[in-house]
Amino acid sequence: MLLKSDHTYLRALEPVDLDFLYTLENDTRVWQVGNTLMPYSRFVLEQYLENAALDIFTVKQLRLVICTHNHKAVGAIDLFDFEPLHQRAGIGIVIAGPERGKGYAAEALQVLLEYGRQILQLHQVYCSVTADNEASLHLFQKAGFAEIGVRRQWLRTPTGWQDVVDFQKLL
């Protein structure tokens, strides 16, 4: 299996992922980074799953489920804003609350970077991380992403304005 690491593998979304996706997308703790303001309905997510098999070159995005080798879904990793001409894409990762801090994101990121380099022939990837998200800042720094800037007071949160750190990695 190409999209595999020591403890995890990445796979396409399946209809059986509806409940997992519903929980993941409706976790209010991660809404601010995704600019989400309201819950997703099961109906909307069912429609999304029906179209999830569309080609990355058509929809300009790809979402994969992060699974353990015992087939437990623990998160999702995305390529978005895919630009074939410029050979770049954004990356987003979310790990389900109880599974955070176990190294799944780091393994999934390495697998996705290799997929992007070898299969999609990406030249670069980028991401944005809130300045207070220490785990994600460390994840991308450890994976060799370079900090390329800070967008000051970029996100409005219930507790005030928050900076966002932008990262880039040349593949």
C-alpha cells in the first residue's frame, strides 16, 4: 500500500465514514481554524461523501482518512487549493480529540508529502497555523516547513484576535 507508514495509513473517504466525519466536522474546538460558524448536518456530509471520489484535478482538493493499522479512523488530512500548473497545494490536518498527541499527524503528514512529491509531482505545499496551536506549529516545523510570515490579528475568536503563522515546504 503506497499511502502507509509504520502505524498509520491514508485511505479515501467511504460512506461508512459519515459518523466519524460528523463528529470531526462538528468539533467546536477546531471551528476557528476552518472558519466554521455552524454545525454540519448529516445530509450535507452525505452529499459531500457522494462527491468525495471526484478527481483532485477536477475539484482541486483531496481529503483522506488517517487510520491506524487496526483500521480505526483517527483523523483526516487534506490537500486543498491544488494548483497543477504551479505544482502546489495547501495542507490541513485534524486528529480526533482523544487521538491527539500520539504521533498520527506526523506520520500522516510524511505519507501525504511523499504522495504529493511522487504521484502529484507537487513542487511545494503550504499551511497556516494559529499562533497558539503549539502542537501544530511543532508538527510542521519538525517536518521541515519554513515559517514564511505571520498574519497579525488574522482570526477573530471569542477571546480576542489571534495571529496565524504561514509555513511553506519545497518538495
